[in-house]
Amino acid sequence: MLGLCMGMATTAYAQEGAALEEVVVTAQKRSERLQDVPLSVAVVSGTNLERLHISSPDELPMVSPNVSFTASSNTRGQGLSIRGVGTLNFSDGVEPSVSTVIDGVVLGRQAMSVFELIDIERVEILRGPQGTLFGKNSSAGVLNIVTEAPRQTLGGKVEASYASLNETKLRGSVTGPLSDTLSARLTGYYTTRDGYVTNVYNGKKLNDQNQWGVRGKILWTPTEATSVTFIGDYSKIDRNCCAPTSISVSPTATGAARLALMGPVVPGRDNNQTNIDGLYYLKQDTSGLSVQVDHEIGDHTLTSITAYRQFQVRDNNDPDLLPVNLFNLNNADQKQSQFSQELRLTSPQGKPIEYVVGLYYFGQDLDTVTMLQGRYSLASNVIAGSVIDRGIETKNAAVFGQLTGHVTDQFSVIVGARYTSEKLDARFMRTNLPGLPSAPVGVGGPPLNTNDLKSDEAKLSYRLGVQYDINDDAMAYASYAKGFKGGAINLLNTLTQSLVTGGGYLVPPEIPTNYEAGVRLSLFERRAQLNLTAFLTDFDGFQTTAFDPNANANILTSAGKLRSKGIEVEALASPVVGLTLSANVAYTDATFREFPNGPCYPGQALVDPACRNVNGTYIQDLAGKNLNNAPEWAYTLGVNYQRPIADTGFTGLFNLGYVYRDKVNFGLSQDPQTVQKAYGLVNLNLGVQTQDQRWKVSVFAKNLLDQRFSNGIFAATLDSGGPLAKAGYSQMVTESARRSVGISLNTTF
């Protein structure tokens, strides 16, 4: 393959670069050229996703440095962060700070964003609060995914790939006309992969991959002024997932006993083994229907998006990481359904005043039953267990609008606002498993039944900005925005009667205030682009989950105030035809400004006077400390080159990428044992395709240099003695933290 690249024709090929392809986005609820949008937006095309073999949202940090992903033992607790900020927790009463929107429909829960990125037109990553136009769950940013539309010409594509760990992917789509006014598109995928964690207890491979899905779209254009798009999708996941591995055991008698029981497993950062007698499984079904109607009224466009979605996830994990029943049953059966309706009116472009106004409604029902059972201690022979049955209903309604006034041909003023009303109504019931005592406090607790957990918030969010078009190839902007994320309700397993009685179950709203300025430059006859953004975002009432060693459990809390500030640089150039160079750099300083009652980490009180005893509870002031999983520096570099191979009818393809992530601490409490050191990944793709682009074969390597890293590090369950005793630690390992080599075959018709 390298020989083919070296034999590429060098004659009859212009040495001048080609103009970069114009990128169109809908970040402001209307189609606009990316370089004209006064927002911080990163765009990844479907072509680039395929070229880089990126197939799920959790891999987006590989192409967008200001995006981070934190793994969990199930999809309910994982999530994305933007500019260092994201809501990562298991509580049913908290919604994400980064909103995922697919074809105009907001996904109500972060678990719903686990799907294959297939047949994608583009992914828009909107950084910073987007409360004015997107509203729901967007206090830190938005992941706006747009799938390919049906076409009136018959066409399609099929891809098959095979890679390390027997990873097999089959993907395909077909589109074409059904009549003069109807066209359709059908997309499907199937992915399977062996697990990369070995359970020495039974030889089973854990953390495998097994999922499939379909999506259908029908476009009906009854008149030139009206188009109607029907979308239906279904996906299914059935995995033996998601098992952590042990890094260390505590320097105590308990830790020594645990180490002996682990048998051949050797704890450490390179550990890919576990020894458990319980089950790890993840079964998830997701489906949805939506209808989008676009109707031209004169030179305005009226858009209606009506959608219904639902999902169910069933999972279990054995968090004790031992071949004895300390905590073998830790499962959940969660069901969600949502209905949303958006109605908006968009004015024409090019007028002195441009505007978008609309109404929005979102309703969601979420019900979860969790069962806990085990001994919870090596020193106990008593089996205890609890059942937690909880549910929450969300009603969110908003009116919104944004206006751009072109004061002159070059200077514009932007004013936007959104008034949101959000109501939560929750219930919580914890009972004992039949014939058993209660699971202990810190895991579950004594029986508790309450049906009166409520939150009712209303807030105005807004955006003010100015934009100056220096010329056709240069633009500068500055903006001020205040967002809103509604209050949260603590529905964690460990909810107590005192929290219910005292109102401590309610976590206040999360309010971001964003200051941003940027420059967008098209250079050298649009053969290069340089985009610069500076931002400062203050969050008041940041909602998060933290490990509290006092309770030996995760708690839901308001982390007071935090600030995320930094600079984003995005450069793209085509110096010669066929060659594209890219560099994306993010500097982010995300720190707590005010968090006086922050949790201590295990054993901190023994070595650090900052962890102090206040009325029997150990706390520390986290002001000035870094936010968890927020790298200070992150960047991606890329080289993409394609050129005809002399006298063969083929084109050679070459893509080389480098991804760097600075060190992070996965612990909110600044635990030095939960630090992931900095790492860099090299990704390579080599291929050939026919010059009519109908056939392509490529070989690829992800993480070519086999760098090891974790997607999460935390104090081990049942191996932490609180602030006065050190803990053992576990990690969430990832398939990305090992070299993967594969081959893919694509055909387009």
C-alpha cells in the first residue's frame, strides 16, 4: 500500500491548492455558511467520520479537542462534557448539561445517545450555553446530529470492515424515488466485537460489542412550498458490559483479603482481568418517530417538528470485583418515553432584519426499578437487599426567539431570549427484598416511601451579541449569554428521610453565564481557514455527583460556582490539490470558584489539613481546584491526502491523525489516585479507490502506538474506609486504549 502511495502521479496535477468546501450548518435554526455564524461551532462531516472510522458519539473527542467522554458501568451514568463541563451521574432526577439533538429532536436522557453514527451528513458541536435556541439540556453545549436526507435519484452505499478483537461491522443505506413527490432512505447497521476484559472466574470475555439498528426516512413534497419528512428508527444493544478492572487494593486487612480472593488478577493500570462471580450485562432498546413539516408562507418558513421517543435499558454489574457474593446484584430496569413539539417561524435571509421565533414543549416519563443484594463486607455472612422503585415526570415549555439586525452592510446586532418553565414531579419507594434486611446506608438504606418530590422553576435565558463582517472572508463577533438548566431531584439509591423532610432532595437550577469573542478568517482565496475563539463561562449551581467517603457513597450535590475559560483555535488548509491539513487546539481552564463543602477523598484527613471535620462530617474547600475530567490542553492534528495513481484508474488515499489529551483527575475531590496522565494517539488510514469513487478498500490502525489510558478512575466499591482510611481503586478501561488494526471495503452506487 505504501508503494502505491509513492507511485502516485506527479505530472499533470496542479500544485495550487483547491478552495475548501463550504460547510453549511443549522446552529442558529437556519441554514448558514459556517464562517458566517457568530458561535463557536465545530463540524465533522459524515465523510470524515467514515474516513477516521468514528462510529459513536463517545469517539468525538478524537476529532474535537474540547469534548470529553467519561465512561460508566452502564449507559445511564456515562456522558459527554464540553469545555470541561458536563453532568455525569446515575440520578434519574438530573438531566445532562450537554444536549444531544438528532434531526431536530432532543434526546431526554444521556443513555439515549448511545448509537452508531451511520449515514450522517454532519455533526455540529456547539460549544458553550445554547439556551436561547436549543434550550433543553444545553447549559454546556449541544451535539447537533443531522442524518442524510432522502433523494430523488437512486443510490446507496455498503461498508464491511473487520478489525482487532474480531470487530465486524456491516453498514448500508439506500435511497431513491417512490414517486414524483415521494423519496425514501433506508439505513441499517450491525456491529459485533469480542470483549477485552477477561473474567478469570469463568473465562468469559467482558465489555464486548453487539448492536444493530435501522432508520427509515420518507420525504414528501406535495407542493413546491411544502415538504414533510417522516423518520422512524430502532436500535438494540445486547452486551456483556461494562466491567471495571482493579488498579489497587487498600493498604488494610480488607485490602489484603481482597487481593488474596482476586487470585491470578494483578491490580494495576495495565490490568485487563477481573475475577467475579456475578453478571455484567447491558440490554438496551431505543426507538423513535418524528415528523417535520416545512411550509413556505410567502418568503417565511414555518417549521413543525413532532416527535415521540422511548427507550428501555436493563443492566447489572458486580461492583465488588470478587468471586464471592459481596454485591452481586446491582441491577436496573429503566423505561423512558418522551414527546416533544417544536413550532418555529424563520424569516428570509438577506433582509435588514432576520429572525427566528418559536414555541417548544417537552414531556418525559422515566421509571426505574433497581435491586441490590449482597453481604457488602467480607466480615459479614448476612445477605441484605433492597428494591428501589422510582419515577419522575418532566414538563418543559418555552417560547423563544432570536433577531439579527443588520445596522449596516458590515455591522449586525443579535438579540435572543427564551422563557422556560420546567416542572418535575417524582416519587421514590425503597423496600427490603422479601425476607432480607435492608441494604446498608451508603448502598441503599432503610425503607422509605415518598410521592411528593417536586420542582417548579421558570427562568428567562438570553443572548446579546454583535457581529462585524470585515470583508467577504473575515468576520469578528462578541456575545454575552445567560442560560438555564432546571432544578434536579435526588433520586439516588441512598436518598434519606432527612433529605426529604428538610428539602435537601432538591438541587437548585444550573445557571451559566457566557462571555465569548471570536474571529473567522478565510485565507488565500479560501484555500485556508483560521477560526479563533476566546470564552469565559461562569456556572452558578453546577449540578454534579461526587463520591462522599463519609457516607461511602455517591451523592448528588450543587457544586456552587465554577468557571471555564479558554481559547479554541481551528485551522484548515489545502496547500496543494488533494492535500488537506488540519489543526484543532483547545486550552481550557475549568476550576471551582466556590465549593466550600466539597467532599474529601479517601484517607485525605490523614495527610491533608484541608480536609476538616465539621460536626462529624469531613469536608474541604475546593475553590480554585480543577474540574474533574477537564484537560487543560487538548489538540488534534490531521493530514489527509489523495491523488491518482499513474495509469491505474485508482486514487491513493492517506490519512494520518494525532490526538493529544492533557492529564486529568477523574475525581471531583482531587484524589491523587484518580489522575490519568497525558497521552497521545496516532491513527492511520491507507487505501485506494476507483476514480469514479464507486469502490474503496482501506487498511487502518487506531491507536497505532498502543497507548494505554482509562476513561474513568474511582475508589473501589466496598474498599474505602472514609476520609480516615485509604482506599483501593478501579478503572473503566476502553477498547480505544489498545491498538486496533483493520480493513474495510466500501462500495457506492
